[in-house]
Amino acid sequence: MELLDVDLAAAAGATTLLLSLDGWTDAGRGGSLAVDALREQWDGQVIGAFDVDRLYDYRDRRPLLEIDRGIIGSSTWPELEVVRLAPPDHSPVLLAVGWEPDFRWRTICDDIGSLADEIGLTRYVGLGAVPGPVPHTRPTRVITTASDPSLFEQFGRPHEQVVVPASLQVIIEKSLADGGLTTLGLWARVPHYVAGEYPAAAAALLSRLSSYLDVDLDPGELLDESEEHRERLDEAASGSPEVQAHILALEEAYDLDLSESTFQGPLPTGDQIAAELERFLRNRSDG
């Protein structure tokens, strides 16, 4: 493996690889929040890491530096790690997690494929989230990508046919599917007008993952945060008739189960709605 330094002995026994990378396929930090919950509930041990100096453009993803009254403190660098998770009463699970790299995507795929071959991984699950014209007032939908079409019925319908810029997470999924693994990509749909974290997306991802792996996961804290977040969005939306009208149109499309590509409604844009909600929440916190 060219970029990945991993303890193969510690990885032995795992048959499932989970993956979550930040970036544009982590809307509302849906995947990241789900992974944070996993690492809190399951004992985790970092057993490998990629050579980050060869993966990141530090001018684009600059390290974070603490400066306390002129004294330079610790720095936080981009990272891409492999973590061994130990779910109770279940075989170990490997988790690849970190910042989406800028460079050497094909080499990363080759290294992960080599890891799969070395220890006998048989399945992959990706956790992510993407924005879409869906309302925050309805249950979070999860769409899927998969190497086995039968998984669509169980875990979420596939997206309509689209051509989009790829994320590394999808590229890895495709590479592992080509290598013979059963792959499942879980993608929570985040309302396009929501800025910041969206815990309901993470809760939906954990629910699907729990079912697929047949393990118990407690989404309780995420569910509480989701309810509080919805109440704040409801309050913010109530201050704007335009926002209310747009959300109502999204609800009607959702309830009719229309294809998102057919949605038509009052058209303040997602950016305009987000700005209106942010303005309300900012004024609320200032008061």
C-alpha cells in the first residue's frame, strides 16, 4: 500500500468497511455526525492512517492553529484515518474517516482495495448526505447507491438518473464494487435551505446502518437534537410568508411522493430561504 500505513493484525477479523468523508457529500454534516455517534457508542482504536502530506493542498485546507494572547499553541492538521470499531456482540468493523483529500484519489482506491484483499473485507457502507428540495417538517429520506439492486427496496430508493461531479466517497464505492465487494451508499437528503448541522440526517443514517449490520445503535441524543433543531427552524420560518409558502410546496411534493426533479413551487431560492432563516436566528440570539 503506497499511502496507507495500517496494522493488518489489528484489522483482522473485520469484514465490513464504513466510510465517511467531509466535503460536498456531507451536507449538514450528516455523515460526520453519524460517525461521531458511532465512535461514542463503540470502542474505537486508530489502527492506520494515510500519508496526509501527499493528499492535501494545505493552502486550501489550512491547518487550524490556536493562538492565545499571542502565544502560538497546538495545530490541527487534515487527516484520513482507519479506525477499528468494536460493536457489542458483533465482529469488528473498520471505519475510514477524515477530510476529503485533494490529490491521489486513484491511489487511495488502490490502497483501500489492497486492504480489502489482505484481510478479506466483503462489504462496504458509505455514510453521507446531500442537499435537495425536501422539507424539514417531514421524516428524512435516504437514497441509496448499491452494487446489489435488492438493497434499494430495503434501505432507500435510488436517485433519478443524474450526472454530477463525483466525490471521493463515491469513487471509492465504485472501486470496491468493481473489486467484488457488496457496496451500499446511504445518502440522507438535507433540506436545501438549511445551513449548518442537520442532526436528523445523522439519525436517519444510523437507523439504516443499524438495520443493515443487525446491531443496536442508540440514536437518542441525535433524535433529541433533531427535535430541538426542527423547533428552531419552525420558529424561524414562521416569520416569513415566502418561506412558509415554499416549505408548504415542498411538503405537498413530498406527500405526493413526486420526483424531486418535478418539483415546482413558489421560488425564493434555497439561498434566499437560508439567508432568511439565518437572519431570524441571528436576531434571536442577539436579543
